[in-house]
Amino acid sequence: MTDKRMVLTCQGTGCISGGAEQVYLKLKDEIETLGFNEHIHVKCTGCHGFCQQGPLVVVEPEGTFYTKVKPDDVAEIAMSLKPKGKPVDRLFYRDPATGRAIPNYYGISFYNRQERTILRNCGKIDPEDIHDYLSTGGYTAIRKILFEMSPEQVIAEVDSSGIRGLGGAGFPTGLKWGACRRALSEKKYVICNADEGDPGAFQDRSVMEGNPHSVIEGMICAGYAIGSKRGMIYVRAEYPLAVKRLKIAIEQAKKNGFLGRGILDSEFDFEIEIFQGAGAFVCGEETALIASIEGWRGMPRMKPPFPARSGLWGKPTLINNVKTYANIPLIIGNGAEWFASRGTEKSKGTAVFSLTGKVANCGLIEVPIGITLRKIIYDIGGGIPDGKTFKAVQTGGPSGGCLPESLLDMPVDFDSLALAGSIMGSGGMVVMDEDTCMVDVARYFLDFTRRESCGQCIPCRLGTRQMFEILDSITKGNGRPEDIHLLEELSEAIRFSSLCGLGKTAPNPVLTTLRYFRNEYEAHINEKRCPAGVCMIRKEGE
Amino acid sequence: MEERILRDILVHYRGNRGELVPILQEVQESLGYLPEKAMLDVAKFIGVSESHVYAVASFYAQFRLLPLGKKRVAVCRGTACHIRGAPQILSTVERTIGLKEGETSDDLEYTLETVACIGCCALAPCIRVNKDVSGEMTPEKAEELFPSAYRGVQDD
């Protein structure tokens, strides 16, 4: 590319909330005024991942890493960029344990313990400029599949990479593609599920904001592989910046001949449109998502027939998550073996997590599947702040579970998490410390699922409400000893008799907290006491 | 006025059922909410029953059937926000602007809502006012988001 120095300013939603837009504009202005613009390029990028320290500014090639940058700091940063200028050390990241200032991002354990592949270009390239994506090898997968591979070969490559979907079950992506390929129909659809409704997760948003072309390229590969001409990205309307950047990316891809009729002068046509989801957690379920696009209430239906056979408008439809598509260009470009070289025997590749809650370093991380929870929370996350002790980590959002300290050395993969009562899911990872009440957390999740239940299965609609009311009364000090058994019984019934994933997994937060933190329930019920001091229990006579 | 806006929106659509959600989104974007009359006209335009449009409009969290305040205050109740004190933030805001979750002030200045997740979890707890997100909230910072003149009192 150029040998210019680069000043990368993060323009993700997190940093923008801290004033990153003004920082970017002021930096550009200042560099121009100082006459540095021949040697220095000020670039807007997507999310760097370390949102907690934002707004972030990175100077490359040195890798100088500035945190919590305010517009008032800009002049000083600009001056530091003159020849022999000294970096602004007061803006360096400080290690939360030692207080030591670390000047470069590769010296920070939050970054250097990660393995960033899906996120490799997030925070490096300008998401609104296709040329930046092209300069990192973008869209070469399209050329490769169109001119060197048959659709069957593409599917075989995806299949042998071992990549799995991010729903509760971790369904193998290659099998899904194969089924869509075999379905006979003139019309087929490719849908990207970007309805990231899990509270506590934002990785899909960051990928779409930071590297939208990687998602588009993956969808084009999928269209070619299954024989579809139309793609659709179903993205939450709550993510306006992601919508905007996807729209720009689609326009630019069209102009450059990667979308539209006769892609790269081949016989293959493919178009992508955006559908903005109007806000319903249940629409993350694929048949509900389809119903929503078709103009119904987003309610799931019975499977089979699976969408691969009869999906949108009754046609074969492939639905994958944002990160699954973002991985495809890498699998095509580097080969299935490269992808499968990381991860565990049955769970390949990397996983992206939103690491949040009571942990020193919050942000977006990418790690090889199979890493332990301890490494994520302590090495990358920097442990629990304020001298508090770890209590639990919640993965998988409202469908997942809370795991205790005794499981910290468990590898993070699809099967181990399922065994422990949680799921991989979309990748929320919320750390909880001694000040978090586990009964309150269970109550919180059931409050969420009770609101989000679509209402068509009675056990889910009324059962989640019932469970919420029991949990609510326990947190208020009105719990009865038999409530624990009642919660277990209701959990079993809801799990067994719900149609879709929302209901089937809704009891998980309760079941895991009962399994690992039963003593907290008992303290609330028997001693009318909240060990974490969260619940307002009024003692008799007070 | 409303009818003209609606007409201008509908000319861009063909009247397929699959356009229902996008049309309702555009109507709400222009009018701020979904007036009953607009929903009736949309039903006619798409050729579905009025109850179908109401069923869809009432299903999704995005749609509002009543006028909204000029400033839409959304307190995030995502998981990360919850364990870092979102319930206290919500009660502070409720007290400060004198509204309960879901309510709009009589002078149409504020609407108070909660949202499932804004997606700024690393900066929890967060509040969004219209399109601006503020992170790492404390009850004190939350109070400062609102002019002291506005404590349930008219603000001009």
C-alpha cells in the first residue's frame, strides 16, 4: 500500500458514544493544518474491540495505542507525529494490575493473547472504502470460486473445514449448504441472520460495522455454492450504523462488479438487499425470521420442513450467522485445513466473544475454540477489578447458563458448554463477581424471555411468566421451600413442550444457577437473606 | 398532511405483504409513531386485513402506537448493564423526569423506554437519548443528562 504513517481512529458505536467522531474530524483537520498530510493518513476504522478504553486512536506502523482520547487531546497527538516527536504517554493504556503504562497494543495482554481472524481487519481498514478491503486480499475468494471451483467443490471445502453454526446446536455449516444445493428449485435465497438480539452480545454488530465486505463476500460464495441469485441481510433496526455501512458496502460491491448481473464477467448473478428487523428476540430463530420478512408476526413454525427445503416464500433458503459468512472468504482463500488447524477435535476455528460485566478489560475478543474460560477471563480480561472475587460467567445469553469457578478450566467449545448446561450461542460472555446475586440473574433472564416469548406455545408463554413470578417472589423474600422443586418441574415442562429454541432453552439460566448456586436460592428462601446484598429483602419487624 | 406523507411513502412500494414491515418502519420514521388511520390505509394498500397490520405492529418492539416525546430516552437493560447497575439507572431517570417506563410526558418532551440491548456492553450501563449513546452511567451522571429545569416541569 503506501508507506504513509497511519492514524487509525475507531468509529465503532462504542467509541462514537465517547465522542470519537469529533476526535476523527479534529485529527484530520489538525494534521492538514500542520501540513503533515503528505506523510500521514488519518483513517476512520471499525471497532478495535477494546471498547471500554475508547475512543481509541492507533498510530501505525509503530502500533502506538491511545486510550480514552478526547477532542482536547488531539493537538498533542498531532504534534507527536512530527519527525522525532515523542508519543503522548499520558494516553497510554495502563495495566490494571500493575499500573504500568503500555505504549503499543501488541504489548497489551487483552490483544496479544487473542487470535484474530474474523476480526483481523476490524479496526484496521476503513469499512466505508472497498479499496481498503481489496488491498487486504478482499474479494479474491469470489474470483477463485467463480473461475477455479465448482459449487460442489466450494461446499466440500466448507464441509471439510468443520465450521459449525452458532445456534444452540452448532449444526455443521457444510451439511446445511449441501442440503440447500440439493433442493431443486428455480429460486433460492441466502439469508444472513444479523438479528443479534441477545442482551450482552455485540460481536455481529462490530463485524458489520468494522468489516462489512467480509460478510457480503461470504454471502456471494454461499449464493454460488447453493445456486441462489438473491441474498438478504436481516439486521436489527437497533443497529443504525451497521445498516448504514452495509448499505455503502453493497453499493460499492455493485460498482466494482462483485454484485449484480454477470459477476466478474462470469455467468453468475447475485444481489443482496437489507431487511431491518423490527425488534423481536424470537426472530433469531430461522423460521420466525422468515415469517417476519414475509410480513407476519415473527412466530416460529414446526420443522421439518427445514428452511433448506422450504424457507422464504416456500423456496429453499440458507440461513447463517454474520460470523459464519465472514469466515467463508478465509476458508476459501486459505483452505479448509488452515481453518481446521485451530480449535478442538469437534469444534474448529475461532470464536468471537463479547467479554463484558465485572472484568477488568471489557471488549470484543476472538480466541481459538477450546481455550479455557480461565484464560479468557484472567489472561485476556485481566481478571476481576476492584479486588473482588469471581463468582460466575454467563455464556449464550438468555438461552445459556451461568458457570461457576469450578468450571473455569473447562475448554470453551460447543460440546463442553452444552454438557455444563450452557451453550456457545452468539457469543455473549458476561462475568459476574461476588456482588452479583445469582437468583437475581435468573430472575433477570426469565423477565427477558417472558417478555420475548412469541406466545404461541402455552408452556412457554405462561410457564416463563410463572417461573419469573416465583423467582421474583424469592428475591423479595417471599420464597417457599417447595419453590425450588416447582422451578425444576416447570423447567422440564417448558423444555419438553416448546416448539422453538427460545422456549426449549429459556429454563437454562434457572437450571444452571440451581445446579451451581443452589445455596443462594436456599439463603433467600430459608434465611430471607441475599448473600450478595442485591435483593431488597425486608426482614420481619423492620 | 399525514395523508400526503403516507402517499409519498407508498408510491415507492408495490403492495406485497413482504413490504409490510418496511412500510410501517418508514411511516414511523416520518410520523414518529403509527397512527390508526395510517395503519388502516396500509392494510388497504397491501390487501390484508386491518387486524393483520395491528397484529404485526403490536408484535415488534420497534413500533409505537402512540405519539412519542421529542427526546426518546432508552435505558438499556442488557445483561452487562443489568449487573452493573441498570436498575438503579432506570429508577434515577424515572425520578428525574417523572415518567415510568413506557410513558410519554404530557408536553411530548420525553418518552422513557427500556431496550433489550444497545450493543455497547463494554461501556455498561448505557443510556441512549435519541441517537446518542452515553456509557459508563452512574445515577449522578444519568441525572445530569437532563436539564435541571426539567423535573416534570415545562421546559422552553
